[in-house]
Amino acid sequence: MGEPITFATPSFEISGAAGSPTTPRWDRVDSRELIRLARLVYFNYLSDTVSSPEPIGVVVDLHHQEGRVVFHAPVLLPEENFVGLELIRTRNARSRNRWKA
């Protein structure tokens, strides 16, 4: 097997970066597409990783249709959105009850 993956802390601080936003700017994104892509990135991570620390969420770039799992509060680029695990793991009540009679 390969070498274990280690995660380092950033080597510098960005002035004015106040940590991770708690929710995406829903007025600027297609929420369905954002959560779909975040779930895809997260579940790909789960299927490819045997053992690792629990991530806090996923950073998604809808323009490039890509994302990355993050373990610490990210500093986002303008086109990126942070999606916390609480939004990735849960489904809303409407979609759960849709098929119940």
C-alpha cells in the first residue's frame, strides 16, 4: 500500500478570512445542482477512502463541476460554495414523504 495521507495546517493566514460560511448563497446558485454535486463528491470520497478523519463538508465549484472534501474551515474563491455535511447527508421531508400513501 501507499504512504498514509497527512493533512497539514495552512502555512499562512489570509487577512479578513473569517472562516467557513455556514450556508451557500442560495440566491446565487442552483441549489439542486449544488447539493447534487456536493453529494457526489462526498460519496466518492467515502467509497475511495478506507479510514480518515471526518470531513466538515464539501467545497463546490459549479462552474467547473468539481469539488473537494474539506476537514477545516475553508477560505473560498469567489466561484466556490461551502456545503456542510448536514445538507449533504439529509434529505428534506417533502422528498422522503413523496412516495408514502
